[in-house]
Amino acid sequence: MKGYQTALGRVGVVALVSAFLVGCSENDRPLESPVRFEGGIFGTYYQITLVDPLTQGEANALEEGILAELEDVDQAMSTYRDDSELVAFNQAPLNEWQPLSNELLEMLAVSRSVAEASDGAFDITIGDVVNLWSFGPEARPEEVPSDAELSERMATIGFDAVEVDTQRMQARRLRDVFVDLSGVAKGHGTDRVAAYLDQQGIDNYLVNIGGGLIARGYRDIEAQTPWRIGIEVPQSGAPKAQHVVALEGMSVATSGDYRNYFEVDGERFSHLLDPRTGRPIKHQLASVSVFHPSNAWADAWATALTVVGSEKGMQLAVENNLNILMLVKDGERWRSLASPAFVNYFGEALVNELGIEPWGGPTANHQTETGE
């Protein structure tokens, strides 16, 4: 009996060693480039493409780290989960300072900066109005709110309702506003994933979170081919790229009113609300793509510029040296308008080749849009 037990023990040890060796060999297996990670987050999708040579073990570790970064952002800024830091802040008593994480304070600071620079066209305190229009976590039926309901909720909004103390890492609400960071959270998540990949020594990648993009290095290392991204025509149905440009060491965020909306009695209501009126935008500017080193900044500015329309949006782009591309509906065709910073960054030759019009200022022959 003793001999049987010893033999069984030896068999167990051999099996364990064999499993360990198989695991090691699997982790060491080189993967074919590119390696992609895909999934859902923030109510949208993520797709991470890595071109650097990786083993299975390295890829597994990177994916785990990426998911941890995305989970951290969701935990901090989601308005759809009861345990998020932002929900706790929105539920805290008025006028009482609340300790906040560094990244939440950072996004409040970015939001304030864009709000002030855009004369209130970007405002994270509009959450209650977003909910009223059926685009927030209240899950209201898709219907147009009454003037009385809208006036009641508009009475409290404004970024001055949120006070931030960066030195003590705290903030408080001075009025009963619902802070909604959806205009910067996705961009911040894109930045976080890119920073994580940089820290891990990954040199060639494309991060895509819900259309917010950051590229580093090359799509093809050997041929040194840059990443190329398509600026879509704002239309229903299958996406169609209007322009394709190289994205090298840069991020881009696009805002448009053509993906998320509802209709009542044949009238279309965009999810993009003007914080100054509380109503969906109505003009011919269909999308704005903002190229910026930070995707959070690009995300916020893309929203603000879409709200104000092409004329005012381009003026803001010039004043703030923003690298942007607009697609404007002009009858049956699309007009593409580029800011001076866009022309300087991509070059006049490419702008002319793509048929993009450089912005000539408010005195140029540009169509004035309804509602601007």
C-alpha cells in the first residue's frame, strides 16, 4: 500500500510539472502581429491594436492592465453605476466639501477650462437636463419635455455651482446640480490606456474607445507605415469615410448629432444639448473632429464646438489654436472646413488634395447656419 501511494504521488508530481511546462510554453508563444483587444465600456466599445512583438503571456498581462485602467475610470466617472465616485459626489449634501480622486479633480478642471473658453457651450452641470431629454441614466421615455419642466431644471445649472479646491483635493456642489462627465470621461479613458501602454514600453499602438483615438508609432513597423484614420460622413447606415488622414503621435475625438437622437411627430431631437438653452442643437454643422495631444481635451472641445455651430466654432478654434475639421451639410453635399491649426499640422498639400476648405474667417463666403 505504501508503494502504491508513493507511485501515485510521483504521477501527480509529473502531471503537475508537465502542466507547468505546457503553461510556460504557451505564455512564451510569439503572437502574430497585430494583437487586438476588444470589448465594451462606458456604454460604448473599445478596440486596442498593438503592433509590437508580443508573446501570449505579455499580451495577457497587457490586456489585464488595460481592463484595470478602464475599470478605474468607470468606477470614478460613471453616472450609470451606484458605486461610482461621481454618483457619490452628486448625492453628497450641498455645500459640504467632498474628498475626490486626482483624476476626477483633473476632469473637473478640464471641464471648467473648456466651459469658460466656450462661453458655456460645454457644461458638465447639465446632467439633469440631459436626463429630462431621455439621454441620461433616468431612462425617461423619449418625449419632448414641457417648457415648465425645462425651465425648472435650467434654473440651477452652471459651472459656478461646482467649487473645486485642487490643493486640498476636494470639491463641493453649491446648488443641486447633477454633474455629468460623459463629455470628457471617454476621452480620459483613452488617455489612461495610452499612458499605460507607454509605461509598459509599447511603442506602436492604436487606442480606440468609442471613436476617440490615440495613435503612437507605426501601423507597420518594418514599412514604417503610419496609422490612418477615416473621418466619417455624418449619415445613417454603414459608416463611410469622407477623408483619411495619418494620425502620428496624436489623438482625435469627433462629436456629431447623427448617431444618438429620437424623433417625435417626424421631428428629430439630437442628444447634443446646448447648455445655454437646454434644447437640442439645430444647425447644419454635423460633426467636428478635434486633433489634440490629450483625448479628454479633444472630447470636451469637440462637444463645445458642435454646440455652437460652424461660424462661432471656427472663431473659437482660431482663438484657442485648435486643430479641427468640420463637416457641414450644404444642400445635397458635405463641405469640409479646416482651422488654420489643422492646415499647419497636416500641410496645405494634403488639405488641397482632400478637397478641404481652409477657414477664411467670418468675412469669407461661408454659409450662416440657422440657429447660430
